[in-house]
Amino acid sequence: MTIDSDPRTLVKAVSPEYPAQCRAIQYDGERCPTGCGPTDRFCALHKTISHPQVTDLLAPGELDTALIKQALSAVEEVETR
């Protein structure tokens, strides 16, 4: 794998070292501690809720899933031109 590898491959390669965490706020006011995929904002449980309360504060070293999704979308758009 190199820096020129497919972006999704690169994200998968770094995600075990820099995991993402669900961004939903639980009933007790704390952030959900469950991990999620590198392109997901929520764990499987919170994906099913229509409008969960959300935090955008990231833990140190945590992947910014929103930024990753934007970057992947931009790359795919450029590749399809």
C-alpha cells in the first residue's frame, strides 16, 4: 500500500489504530462509548434512531468520520469526471 492507493483502502488501513466512536449522546448525557466504522457517525444502535442528540467534539486521536466522508466523496467525484 502507498499514498497513491485507493482512498477507501487507506482509511481501512488506519482505522484500527485511530478508531472512530459513535457521536450520539446517551440518555445520561454522556457520549456513547461504542466504536463504529471509519465512515460512520453512529454505532448500529444509534443508526436506528431518527434524530439522536449528537456531539461533534472528538476524543484525542479519533478519526473525524464527517471529514473522511467528505474527502472520499470529493475523490469519487474527481475520478468520475
